[in-house]
Amino acid sequence: MMTNLFSSFDPGTYLSTSLNWMSTLLGILFLPTMFWLIPSRYNFMWNKIIFTLHNEFKILLGNNSIKGSTLIFISIFSMIMFNNFLGLFP
């Protein structure tokens, strides 16, 4: 019987969801805790990174960009970065 060659490399669960997506969603669930806890150094560092990325994207997109477009790009960038860092752990 022929099966997909790449199915052996796909870490799946019994709920038919990929573990890569599960790890990303679990990480996103823990990020909002910074909004209701006392700010720490990590929160200040994360806010500084987001503010710097916002300024850089605002410069790249120019004055004629759609409002909120930097938020979309920063969100996508953060999700990809977070997923890549989670992929480094065994």
C-alpha cells in the first residue's frame, strides 16, 4: 500500500492536529498573561521589541499605508519567530 512519504515526519496527535500548531497555540495562550500581571523585565523587553518593529515597519511602508498594517506584519513576524524558537527544543 502506498502512503505519503512525508507522513512519517509529521508529528500528529490523536485529535488530527499537528503538534507544531498545538505548540504555537499554547505559546500564544501564555503571552497575554503580561497584561494582567505586574510588569517584569521580560514584559518591558517584549514591549520594546514590538515598539521597535512597529517603527521599522512604519518606515518601510511609508505614509500611505493602511492603518493597522504594521500590527498584521508584527503579528505574523512574532508567530513565525515564536514557532521557530519552539522548533529548536527537542
